[in-house]
Amino acid sequence: MRDHRVFLCLVIHTNIQNMICCLLSFHTSIDSSSNSRIFPTAVLPSLSKINNEERTMKFINLDANSAYDKAIKSCTKDTKIIVCGTEEDRSYIEEALLEEHLSSKEIIKASTKINAKKWLTEQLEALKNEIDLNRVSGQWAGESHSKPGFTLASDIMTGAPLDGLIGAKVKADKNWKVPAHFNFGGWNNCPSTEVHCAIWKYWQEEYGAKIVGVSNDVIEAHISKPPLTQEEAIDLAWQHYAYCNDVVDQGTETVAMLASVLINHDCWYFWWD
């Protein structure tokens, strides 16, 4: 899905190699007494210094059976535990961090200027010009008896706990700031990183929504104040649809069905194609 990121990383790698070759050639000297060649030590830029920003997160290994419990407990601490998924997910996350982007502090500052409720409303208004919202609204059929849980710690094919589960420790005093430390978003219909932060700040205040899982294209959250009525659940489901069309278009198929899952449920899931 992020082929452009793969290409960018290849270009960066090639340019770094060329630069090193030029430096080695320029600084090679000949010792007149021994005719020995002296080469300077070449140091490749580390991921921790990309974009002149100190790394605010580091990858760790997690036990799939206890990962989400640790993530939820860390929500009240200054260092959050975030479930990330497989080694492949980790590689995509690193590619996103290698892209040219604002620092996490700059992203967070920009997010505070965004009115999340207004943004969600404007997204729905824009969707009215593209699709028939009546078609995706659906009919309320009561609270769903089948409610999905978290996914990133499980094998996508078998559902078994992942061996070698990757997680991240993120230095963030507020949970809604987590997307900024992943440089998450900005492709296809996925909102920009600062929009993610603004929306999660709003949802954290309204629903006690706190991010506990982030892969290259998934965000999962634990909810301490879920909607308790049909009206509240449907209103929230429309917000989810404005934020992530795929959660309905390639998931529940209708907003009403999504609402039936969200009511009285402590787990949210988003995926962008």
C-alpha cells in the first residue's frame, strides 16, 4: 500500500551510498613513509536522528497474551506501551519515520489549531457530494451480540497469538499525541497526522478513548466511556465513518451496524486501505 515509501527509502539509501563514496574518495590520503591509505570512519545517519529530532519512541518485544493489558495500564503514564504487530508492520512504520515530516512537537502544535468536531462535520458534508449517505446509513437492529476485540497481537489468518509481537514505548504525556510520534497518516483517504491528533484529543475527552495499538495502517483504542444509548452510538458511528470510511465501506457495510457494535463496547478499530 505504501510503495511510494519503499521507493523513497531506496532513493535515500542510494544517495547515502553515493555521498559516502565521494567522501571516501576525497579524504583518502597517502602516507609518504608507508604508502598506506587512511580512510575516515563513515557514520550512517541513525533513525534516532532523522529530521533532527530525538527519537521519542523505541520498538520493543511484547508477549501477545498480555500486550493489551500493558498498553491499557500505560495510558496513565508518561511512557505509553503501544502494540504494533509483526516485523513487517515495524518495517512500514520505520519507513514512515524516514519520510520528510514535521517533528512530533510541531505536529502536536498544529493539531491544537484544528477543531475536530468541525472537521468531522465538514467531512460528512463532503461525502454527501460523493455517495448516497442514505445507502450507508442502514437500520438500527439493536445492540450487536458479536463485538470484535483487538487484532494486532493476533495472526491475521489463524487468530493465534503472534510470536515475536512488536510493540513500542512512546514518550507522550497525553495519549492523543501518539500518532505524532509515528508520523501516522497522510495517504489515500487517511487523514494527516495532525488531524489524527486533534480527533483523538476530542474523543479522549468525550469517550475516554485512548490509543493502544498502531501499525502501518491500523489504529486501535481502549474506551472507558462508550456510548450507552442508540442515539449516542449512531452519532459516534457517523463520526467514525467521517474519520475512516473503510471501517464501514469495507467493514460493517452500514453506519447503523457500526453503531450496534460501538454501544457499550470498550474497543475501537480503524483501518485505512
